[in-house]
Amino acid sequence: MKILILRAEYGEIKEKMISEGDLNKILKEVIIRTLDLWDPNKSDLIVVRHSQEITIKLPIKKEQYDLYSQFNLRRKGDYASFDVPLYLVSFENQWIDNNIVDSKVFVVSPYIDDYVSEKIEELAINITSPENEKEGEEEELEE
């Protein structure tokens, strides 16, 4: 199985790799690698399993159907959606009230195709965007 590994920092993709192997084994290798990058005095080290919904406009090709149907493919009007399992390894973060703001993360997921890879890259960028940190601070000030 092909596995997508992304490292995102402050709203930018710093590293993108596609590896061949077992998802759990590669995830554990990424976590071990993360230990060298993590500063325990600065933040928590958090690993979260997540399912990301991906939406694509219909019609789709037979090859796409074959790929996406492995991930709970369903139709919603003119669109199809499916859930991609992924792991978020956050190694630089801060808590603002009850919310966590991630600055540096690895995202590990099955590599399905370029379209899905782009959507997961967008997710990694959004998660680590400095704008998310500002929004958290603004929410804290409003209370």
C-alpha cells in the first residue's frame, strides 16, 4: 500500500513523501522520527486518528470509483464523498482555552491519488496556518 506522509509547519508543506508499506508500521516510524523534532519543554506530542471527508464532483471515472469505493463512497446530489483515514502527529502546539492550535504536524494517510493528496495537503496547511492561532487568541479575548 502507498502511504502519504506530509510535514506541515506554519501553513506550509515542508516535506511530502510517498512510501510503500504498512500504514501502521510507517506511522510508527514517523512518530519515532518526530521525537527528534519535538521539544518537550515547548509543547505536547499528540497523535490523533482522524477520518477526513473528501468530496468530488460527479461524474467520476471507473478507476476513481474503484479507488474511492474502498473508503465508504456515497453520493450527495452532484457530488460523491468518501472518508480517508489519517493520523495527525502534532509536535509543536499550544492550548488556547479548550482548543489546541497546531504549528507543526505530520499527516500520515493512505495515498489514493493526486486529487486526494491535494485535499490532504490543504488540510495540513489549514491546520498549521498562523491564522488559526490568531483566531484562537481572538476567541480568547472575546470571552
